[in-house]
Amino acid sequence: MSGKTILIQSEVIGRGNDELGEILMSNFLTKLAESKEKPAVLVFWHTGVKLVAQGSWALGHLKKLEQQGVEILACSTCLDFFELTDKVAVGQPTNMVKIVQSMLITDMVCL
């Protein structure tokens, strides 16, 4: 495990074409799970929380990462906003205090 926190802010990577963005996010999560080095934490906020919810195409990737020891956190304010709090299928809801602490004690990467 590395001392990194990866912040996932959206269901897709990039802007302009969501179909391409979903392909890129899928590739990113696949390669991250296959990588020897793993981040300590994946934080999901804004529309990124949709990836941890029931029915998400990303659940297989995220469950594999969680089994490999990556902590998966989802912003509880965001989950509430999108009415997904009771639909979290991987990881755990968390508050902004925990998210800020994670950002401060690890290197931060934003997607």
C-alpha cells in the first residue's frame, strides 16, 4: 500500500464525452486493481458516489480493490443528496472530517 488517497469526483474521467469517460474510468479501476502498488484510500464524492451504489457497473472493480486492502469511503452528504445512502454496495459512508484527515495524512491524487 502506498500513502496515497485518490479522490474520485465523478462517474467518468474527463469531460465532453461520458461514454469515453466511462471507458477510461473502467480502465483506470481495472489497472489499479492489477497494479502491484495500491492507494491507501479511494474517496468518492459528488457524482462519484454513484460508483459505490447498487447497480453500478464499477462494483466488481471496487470490491476487488477493497479485498486487496484499499479503504473505500463515500461522502455521506453526497450519498444523501443523490438518495443513495441505503444503496451503498461497497465501502462505507463517511463525513468530511474523515475525508479531510485522509487528504492531510496522505499524498492526494484527484480524478
